[in-house]
Amino acid sequence: PIQQLMLGVGAKKKTYLDDVFSTYLWAGNGTSGRTITNNIDVSGEGGLVWMKSRSTGNVNVLFDTERGANQRLRSDSNLGQNNTDTLQPSFTSSGFTVGSGNEVNGSGNDYTSWSFRKAPGFFDVVKYTGNGSTPRAISHSLESIPGCIMIKRTDGGSNDWMVYHPGSGVESELGQIKYLILNGTNTAYGDGAKFSAAPTSTTFSVGNSSDVNGNGNTYVAYVFAGGES
């Protein structure tokens, strides 16, 4: 197969899309510890695996290497992470494993996954603890300006997913950066307590909202490249 060269502006070496991203389909068989091989080195390089049943109404489930395997987040929910034994995911040098749960490997069901490996100019996963300060700059390793940032509080509570995208714009009257809610249907809002400034090639900035930076709370940010260095 022809590999597509990923022209990430921050990358210091040639990176191929096949090395850092995969969409992979499988039919569930209900067995635990099933190996999924998509040739993405998630365990060694770090990253995110997002899974969804294509034939049932089971929820989207997200796992990443910063929070650890088996710590589930749901893209449709404001709930924090939880450990679920029936999913039993783990990361490997060539993909991941799944358990017997209906969200990832139920017998007779069809599934898809999207794997994002950490790489400059492509994707990063950042875990941090909130300190309640505003504005607060948090480092990322993209080496380029993010084109999308999704943040979720992980330690409980009922906090929505906060999404930054430059296409959402700025609130004209107050000059506040607009944000979207991944698990909602609302239009974009302007609120400096969420994203306090536009991201740069080294940091993204948040305010003091409990959705993104509550004192002592824990968070994960999925940071996708999309701009120049």
C-alpha cells in the first residue's frame, strides 16, 4: 500500500499517516484479551484509542496512555472516568487489546476504532491537575498551533467536555474565545473562564472554570494539530 506522508509543520522528521493514525474495523467475538492489530505503536509512543459499536447503540468509549488502560471516558457524557473490567483494554506496540464487553467486543456486533499516536505536528495527550488560576498556560508537544482541543475533567463531577476550535470564533462584544460542548447540542459560547487565549505552538490557555481548571481536579486534554509552528 502507498503510505501518505503527513506534512505536520512541527515535525522534525518525515512522518507517515499510517504510522500515527488508524481506522480499524472488527466483528466482536465476546472473548477477553482479544488482540487488535493496526500497526500503531500506542504503548511505546503514547496516544488515544477511541472505540464505537457500529451495529448497536452502545456508547463511544475513549482510552489513552496518560490516564492508563482501562480508564474509560464517554464522549457523550459529562461523567468522569471509570474503571470497567469487562472492557479490559491494554495498549501494545502494534495496537491494543479489548475485553468481552458489549461496548468493545460483544459477540455478533460490529466495531470501529480510531487510534491517534502522539507525534509532533499531529496529536498529543496532556494530563494535568487544575489550580484554579486564570489565565493558565499548559504545555503541549505538538510543535505547531493546535487546530482542535478537547478537555474533560476525569475525577468525577458532572463537567461537560470543553472543545476549542478556531472556526468557532470569538464573542464580538466581549472578545472572548468561543467553545463548544462535545457531549451537547448547544451552539458555540464565548467565555474567558474556559479558554482564556488562543493556543500557541507550545501551550494552550485555560481559565478558572471547574470544567477546565478547578483547583485540585484532574483533567485530560486531547490536542490535535492544525496550524503553523
